Amino acid sequence: MKTIQSLKGRNLFKEVYQRGRKIEDTGIRVFILKSSRSKYVKPDNSPDTSNRSKNIRIGIALTKSFGKAYIRNKAKRRIRAIYSELSNELREGFCIIIRIDSDFKNLMHQEEKRIIRSLFERAGLLNGDAHTSIQ
């Protein structure tokens, strides 16, 4: 399984929002930036990977207007579960932010998974995609 890390730090989030590609669908926006293009992703000295830019970094963002804390946490858990189901199909070396809107609350798991999968396909993140649309 690929190494999956959290997207951390205000500067890295800001950079992905500003320089990354935005793709959106019902209730969900995805911001994607190649790790190699980020000035905030630094080399990793661990023996199992030669460079952090080969890892996938994910951040999940939503606002307080989404609902109370338990509702926000439940939505983040649902996104993480879908992401872990799709993680083996994803190409390495990207910083991804998944931003959830209030429309997301009304979706069922299969619909959520279909939307996120289609966003990743449109972005060219899935292995086997014929095109690479990430700059």
C-alpha cells in the first residue's frame, strides 16, 4: 500500500488552494497539486522512501457552518473511509484537499464514493488513466 500522509500546515494548504487545480461536483471540491511542484514538501530522510514527493498527502476541509462538531467529524470519517477504499488506485506524488459543502450531508455512501471517484478520474489521479491532466 502507498504511503498516505496528512496534509499539514497553513502554508501547504494555502499553496494547494492557490496553485492547485480545482475540480468540483455536487457538495465536494477537490484541489490537487503535484508534490514536486510544492515548495513546502521537503525530502524525507526515512530509509523506506527516498522522497516525500512520492507520497500522497490528503487534507479534508469543511467549515463550522457545515454543522456541529459531531456532524463534521462524521463527514470527515466518511471521506477518509472512501479515500482508503480508493487509495490503492491512486497515483503517487500529489497533495490533495477535499473540501466538503453542506450538500454532502444528504448523500449516501455509494453516491459519495461515485462522486469522489469521478473527481479523481477527471483529475487524472487514478492509475491507468490515459491522460495526465495535472500540471
